[in-house]
Amino acid sequence: MTAIARRVVVSGRVQGVFFRNCTRREASRLEVKGWVRNRSDGRVEAWFEGPPAAVAELVRWCKHGPRHASVDDVEVAEAQPAGHTIFAVR
């Protein structure tokens, strides 16, 4: 399997709406590894790595997020896989 990685920064009403935990659940379902965390500027940042189709689906999910989120923008940057073996909420 050829893994890819993406660094994602999500802005909008994305903190305090279970965005991180829901991202972890989606990543687990898709078998994507990496992490997600709240940033001090109110955005959520994540690192996804895994099969291209799974990573792409998780990035698409971030464009709407969980039910109570209101996503304004999703920045996506290509990255080199770092070899994560789990998906963690930081």
C-alpha cells in the first residue's frame, strides 16, 4: 500500500462541537492514522495518513464535520507520511 499524508486546518465553528472526537471516529472507520488537535486561534488542525482514497474521504468529511459544526474553510497541504500507527486526539 502506498500511503499519502495531508495536513488539514479547518476554520469556522469547529471547537466545542466534538469535531476532534468525531474526526477520530471517522479516521478509525477509514483506517487513517495521524492526529487532530484544537489550535489556540480557534481552528482545528489534523494530520491524516493512509491509503489515498481513505485520506481523500476524510478530507471531504472535514468540509462539513459533525452535526453542530459550521465549517467556513478547509486548508489542505500535501505532506510526506510520518509513519503514524494510530490516530490520536491531542
